[in-house]
Amino acid sequence: MSAPRACTRTRKRAPRPRLPLFTGELVTAAELPDPKEIALQCALADFLTDWCRIDWEWTHFPAGELRAKRTAEKLQRMGTKPGWPDLILVSPEGVFHGLELKRRGKTLNENQEAFHARARARGWKIAVADTFDDARANLQGWGCLRIKFAEVRA
């Protein structure tokens, strides 16, 4: 007895990506997609958890995500303002530091540009980073890390 026709039909599969694991091909960073902002955010949160000086305070300001309309309205009603940076740090002297994270190639929106201008006018430290190394360099420059990194020259 033969199997019903529907069971013997082969499904078309999407082509599998060709991975250069064992072919000896080199993959350059330019060929890889840019990581999403959340990947950078999570990596920096882990890094700060491990290496931020104990006398500094820091937090993530979770205002930039896409949200349900009802949630967005509630947050706005509660006083959430647009333009604030992703990471907020406060030095032991009480100086505000803000770090805006962006996916590579993305720029500040209008609200963020306005906030950055107001922050600089108040003497606050504010920066934008689109890579982990840029963010780490800003954090090190502000003095909030318990470790120092040497400059690597190519």
C-alpha cells in the first residue's frame, strides 16, 4: 500500500544561507548587519553593572521604545518628556551625564537635539554613541569607570 499523495509531496524550502565556517572565506565587519540599538543598550548595561564606580548612580531611561497608544498616553500623562538620553548617570558631585545610543548611521531626532542643546547650556555632559567603543570612551572620559582602557592604534 502506498502512502497518500499529500504525504509524499516535498515542501519547497527557503535557501539556506552559505556560512563561511569551514570554507576558509573571510567575513569582514562591513558585511555584517549593524546591531540594533537594544543590543548596544544591553551590552552597556551589563558593562556598567560590572565596571561603574560605586559612587556614581546610573539608570536607563526607557522612553524610546514603540509602545501601545494607551501606554504612551499614560506615560505622557505621568510626565515622561521626549528627547531624554538612553542612559542617565550622575557623578558623586551631582553632575548630570547623558548618553544617547543610536544604531550606526542613525541621527538624533528633533526632540533629542533640543534636549542636548538645553543640557549643554546647563553645563551637563551629554554625548551620542553608535558603537560600544564610542560609548565606553565617553564613559571613561567622564570618569565613571573603575577600569581604564588603553588606546589601540591600528
